[in-house]
Amino acid sequence: MRVDNEMKLEFLSKSQNESFARSVVAAFAAQLDPTIEEISEIKTAVSEAVTNAIIHGYEYEQGYVTIVCRIIDNTIEVEVTDKGKGIEDIEKARQPLYTSRPELERSGMGFTVMETFMDHVSVISELGKGTTVIMKKSFKRD
Amino acid sequence: MQVSFETCNNTLIIKLNGELDHHSASYVRDSIDDEILAKNPKNIIFDMSRLNFMDSSGIGVIIGRYKLIASNGGKVGIVSMKPQIRRIYEICGLKRIIPSYDNKKTAIENL
């Protein structure tokens, strides 16, 4: 499929980059002329994926988080990748309220939020290699 | 991210200003817990009128404070949520345990 635009962002797995990452993706998505609500949804979904990479992928160790964004027609595709520990059971990780780190006071709602705010969420993960979360959202325009 | 407090009778009003995500969560959590320890309020109200962003990390912070207050028989309320934050609040099922109000006055009267 023809890609209309693409960007790649790479940053250290530091929590202060969460705000930076969601703002960059939102700014890139702005060319699709989204509503304020749609921008909020993208920002929140990206924030959840990046937080997962930092807490669960790298478990607070230092590594790089990579975000690739593509625009294809009226759809934005966001891939968030870490080279961390990987997810043992993806099905379980995606369940609402499930958290592998209950001691951290996590809500366990990260994937549920991504699934609610984006049209499509898929997860590719390999133990010891890392995880990629692919999210897509289309914008309906007249 | 800034957190400030106001006390009204036995209710602690927690004013959140900025963006509540995983990065700011530990600062927000510690600030609130210090204030709860110092003031020992019965109820707490989160004033979100100046909160511009929140993700599920913020939900974790709110649920944690709810457990703390509820274990002492107190109540928790949220006021002035912006639409994006209201959606997170609804999706995460917080609505079932923590009521939301339009303003502080109504919240204090109803807690």
C-alpha cells in the first residue's frame, strides 16, 4: 500500500519522554485534520503504549523506545517498539485489570484504553527480544 | 505537574494542574499521601478543572487514594473533569466507585 507520509522517533526509556512522545505523534497526526477529541484519543493510546515499554518492556532499565508513524490515506498507523523482555502471554496482558506489577499501583487498563481509543491494536512480542504494539486509527471525512 | 490543597471541614480538596501520566504519578501520589498523613481528612475531592491530560496511570493513583480513604470509612469525589478525562474515567470503571460532580460545592454537599 502507498504510504503518504512516515516518521520515526527514537528516545531513551525515561518516563519524562512519555509526554514528549505523545505530543510528537499528535503533532504528526495533525495533518489528517483530526478533531480535538481524536487528538486526545491518539495521545492517550500512545501514552499507554510508551508507558508499557518503559515499565514492562525495560522494567525501568535503560533502552530505546522506537515509534514509527505512517499515514496511509485517512489512516494513521503507530508502531511502538521496545527491545525489552517481551510478553509471555499476550492474551492475558490485554485483559482489563490485569497487571504483572501489582506492587506498582497500576490500574491494568492500558491495553483496554488503547483498544477503546484506536480502531485496531495488535501486539507482536518475543520473550527476551521485545514487543511491538501496532495501532491504527482512521478519520472519517466528508 | 502541580498539586495543591485546600481543606473544607473534614474534606481535603486536591487540585491537579497539568498532565497526570506515569511520569508525574509518583510525585502526585507522594504529595497527596503526605497531605493525607498530615491533615487526616475524612473525605477527599479531586479537583480536575486544571488537569489537561490523564491516562491509566492516573487511574491507578486515584484508585490507590480511594482505597486509603475508604478503609477509614471516608468518601472520594471528582469535580470538573474535562471530556478526555471523563472518557478514561468511564472506560476504566471508576464511575462505579467514585462519583463525579460539576463543582466543589455540590461535591462537598453530597459526600
